[in-house]
Amino acid sequence: MISTAKARYIRISPFKVRDVLRLIKGKSVDEAKGLLRHTNKRATVYIHKVLKSAVSNAENKGAKIEELYISKAFADGGPVLMRYKAAPFGRATSIRRRTAHIVIELGLEKDRGTLEKKAAAKKEKPKTAKKTTKPVNKKSKTVKTARKTIKKTKKGK
């Protein structure tokens, strides 16, 4: 990661922002800008501003735009504004106005392969053999024990 940029308290649902972020995650900066320019979603305006800020931060550190790619891009939920709307029979229903926090991190293309290998190594775990056991049915055991006790009491009489 060479630079990050955040936009907080954006008045759009994080679910809508995540749809667009999935398109640009892992792409180069130029390719991401092209995708954002031709994607017909309201979230692209906010994401483009955050991406522009992240690129500017990277340039201040001495990186070139051609060497940058989007290493992380995610949207978290912010505070929810509660509003109320009139409903039939004198009731009120709530409306949830959601907000989002958008975060974009940029990395260098030359570091991309080593970071992906490290992430893949963390995900790979040795597989262990699973023990297969039959599920225990508690009702059947209690019924069986009850029948046994009934048989014993009948024999004793």
C-alpha cells in the first residue's frame, strides 16, 4: 500500500457503493477511471473523487500513475439517519437513510505479485481428515429406555 483516501458520511447506501467497487478492485488506476466514467451509477461520482484523492496522495509520495493499481477498495456503513413517514390508520413507518464510508488503497504494480502470494499462503491450510459420526437421536434413546423399564416391570409382576 502506497496511499489511501477516505470519504466519510456519504449520503448513499453502502450496498450501492459496493456494487461499483467490485468493478474496479484490482484494476490499474487508468482502467478504473475508464470504468467509472462509463458506469451509469450514482456511486461512481463519490468513488471517482476518492480515487482522485488517493492518486494525488500517491503522486505526493513520488509514485507514477502508470505504476499504481487499486489494492483495496471497500465501503463500510456509517450512521443511519432515522426518518418517519405517514402510514395508514394514523401510524408512522420508519425510513432508514443510510450513509457510507468509502476507503480506497493504492499499491505499486511491482509489489502486486508478492502480496498476492503472501495472501494465498495465508489462505492455504493443511486439510485434516474429518471424523464422521452419526447424529444421536435423543428421542429414540429415551423411548428405548422407557420400553426396557416397562418390560422389566411387567416381568417382575
